[in-house]
Amino acid sequence: MSALYSLLAVLALVAAGLEGGRTGAGRDALTLIVPYAAFTIFLAGFCVRVLRWAWAPVPFHIPTTCGQQKSLPWIRQAKVDNPSSKWGVLARMAAEILLFRSLFRNNRARMAEKRLILGESKFLWLGALAFHWALLLILLRHLRLFIQPVPAWVNGLERLDGFLQIGAPQLYISDVILLAALAYLLYRRFRDPAVRYISLFTDYFALFLLLAIAVSGVLMRYFVRVDVLSVKQFALSLAAFRPVDLRALSPLFLAHLLLVCTLAAYLPFSKLMHMGGIFLSPTRNLANDSRRKRHINPWNYPVKKHTYAEWEEEFHDKLVAAGIPLEDEDAGKAHTD
């Protein structure tokens, strides 16, 4: 039911965008109000969550490690799995952010013949990596709509993405990879009973929302004629904070715009926020140097000490009555006298 409700929610957004693009008030809301409201919510929510994570106290080093720690010179250290320096942490973070290293080493557990079997889960790693890199490339390509003149490196990425030169307009490889990766991630949630059991409305909603954005973008590029010059003029007006309502903008583009704005406003409050949280995870961004460096909690406050001698003095009579020997017998005799 969670998948059905999330699909209906996304279809309702598509219908709202298509219908709003056919009325004057709807076009004004979609072109003048929704983009800036979504950008404001995204920026404020993103900053608040990042600042909350940054202000969270981390008194001790708690990195997650799975390799040999730095110890004796003749013992080989796992410098990436168990870094002891900032350069090791930087290499570990780069491998995690750019290549999803921990997901590559992830195992999948399943029951077969009353036995627990651990197997590789490389397709999940490949699908997630393909999705993120394709989405990044598409976002960078879209900069040509918001910048004039278009930077040379953006044109270079566009030529690299369409190097196969299939069809007219030119087919972008990132579009195909993004659709395939999203389809696989959605299929995996339906196919795997364990994953389907723990999937919530928010999990399906994010996937359906991303898939609707990708499908609407592909439709506009390859199947439905859209006035690209009007889209670029509108994007430049948004970037300059002087938005204009262009009647040449099609309802399909306005539906695509509403979906993108919904994703931007939803992102800071969803699991998609891992894009910012991974940089502030203390289990990833800290070096494991506890053996050679003592870490003292900076939030420690002065505590009144109660020594054993003071405790023995306080409970002397009860200790003697219970027959418990005293550590300081001379002090005990003096106390009795």
C-alpha cells in the first residue's frame, strides 16, 4: 500500500502541473512562486540539518574500522580501512563518496535450506553508483540553462555524454543510465521480500518522484516538442531573480518544474539528505589514532572526587559491624578510640 500511495501522490503532482499550466493563475504560481519557495525551503532546511549535525558533540574518536590499526612498524596497516592520519581519512572519504566503497563490500543475507547464506550484492552497488553519477552529470548539463555564456566545460560534458550520436535529437547516455538505474532500484524494492517489508512511503515516494522527473525530462527532449529558447529565457530570469511568465512554456515543462521543486523542498527532510550527512559522519571522517593520542572530552566539567579513604571513613561503623576488613587499620583503631 505504501508503494500505491506514493505513486498516487506523484501522479497527483503531475496532474497538478499539467492542469496548472493551462490556467493563468496556475502558471503564475508555478513560474513565480513555487520555484523560489522550493529553493528557500531547500536552502534553509539543508543549512539547518547540516548545522545540527555539525554542532552535535563528538567527544571521542569513534571511526568504524575493519582493518589492521597502526601499531608496530613490522605490522602492515590498512591505511584506508583503518586510517591514522588526515590523508588516510581523505582517501577513505573520497572512496566512499565517489565510489561507494562500503556499499561495494556489502553482503546480502538470505535463508536457503534452513541455513543463513551470505552473498555479494554487487548489483545494488552498480545501480546506486550509476544512478548518482548519471544524476550528477545531468545536473551539470542543466547549468547551460542558467548560465550565459555557457562554460566550455559544460559543453564538453554535453559532447562527452552524447558521443554515440544516436538519433536526432542526440541521445544522452546519462538519460538511459538514469532510467535503467531507477528502474532497477524500484524493481529491487518490489522483488526482495526483506527490502519490501522495511520499505516505507517515503522510500517509494522518493523513487517515484525521481522516476517521474526523469521520464518527463526524456519526453520533453525526445518525444514532445518544447520551446528550448523559452525554457532558457525562463531559467535565466529565475537565476537573475526577475522571473517572467512565458506563455510558450508547455504544460509538460511546468509539470516537470513542479516535480523538481517538490524534490528540492522534500530533500532536506528525507533520507536523501545523506548527500550532506556523509561528510559529517564521525564514524567516517575521524582518524583511528586512539593508541598514540589520548582524547579528552572537551565538555568535561569539574567533578568533586570522593576517595576510597573518605568513603571508608564515612561508612566505618557499618563496615566494622559487617565484619569487612578495613584498608587502613590504624585509622580504624583511632576511630574506635
